[in-house]
Amino acid sequence: MATLLVLFHSSHGSVRAMANEIAEAAEALDAKVLLRTFEQRETHDIVVSKEDLLNCDALAFGTPTRFGMMAAQAKQFWETTSDIWLKGQLIDKPACVFTSSSSMHGGNEATLLNLSLPLLHHGMMLLGVPYDVPELSQTTTGGTPYGASHVAGTANTSMLSETETKICRSVGKRLITIAEKLK
């Protein structure tokens, strides 16, 4: 059984909704899922530890879009992982990224690329959303080949569109499928 770490920061609930869809898709394939945040915002949140990173077989990492960059809470955490990087302890683990913005052109793709950088530096295998996921070509909201995304609108709705939900679920399934093949 593969272990998926779903690591996220969510300000208004959108990224949390995406994290939950990714987690549910992985659990449907009998994966063990660890939902972790960078800080405790809700009473049931569990704050990530370096051991969570070391012990997972795959990683899904997401934050809201912050001017095309990851949330500061995530950046602060990744800056503490040099010891893991020096030992190469995340090399060859599959990973994906996901994000949410308030507008269609709010920096989702730039943020997905920004979220990818620490994963690539750690030697992780970055998985995007392949075009065999039909919703990628059908979406009028979020979803990119770089990773799952959501457009919350100016009302900051955390309600995912049908295509956004299916893209998130495809990401969770793909991560577990690849992690199982690597085990």
C-alpha cells in the first residue's frame, strides 16, 4: 500500500477542497493518505513534519496563488528541508502540484511552476496532468497540464467545478498508480 502525503495551505477553502478530492481518489485505490498543512488553521489540521516527507511514497503539494508564487507558509517550510536535500532523501518520489486563484488569469500556471521548484531540487519526479484526462480539454475553469487548478472567482468560492474535481481526482489516482509501480 502506497502512502500519499497531501500537503497544502488553504486560505478560503478552495485548496483544501482540492486536497480532499486528491486524497479521496487515492484512498479509493487503497492508499494510505496523510493530509497535512503548514500551520493549524482548523482544529483537525495536522501540521506537516519532515518525517511525513521522508515516510511518504508520493506527494501532492498545493497552495493558493500569491501573485504567481506559493504561499509564504509553504516557502518557509521548504526552506527548512536542506538537510533532507543534502541526503537526497526525496529523490525519485512522484509528486504533483495544485493551486487556486480568484481569477482565470490570476497566476495559476506561474504558481504551479513555482510550487514545482523545490520538488525538482529535491529530485522528485514531477507529474503533470496528461491530455488523456478529457476534462483538461473541456474545462472552462481550472486545470492545466502543469497540475490541477481551481478558479474561485471574486467571491472566493471553494466549490470546485465538475471538471476541476475530475482533474483533481485524476491526479490522486495517477500519483498512487506511479507510486505503486515504483515500490
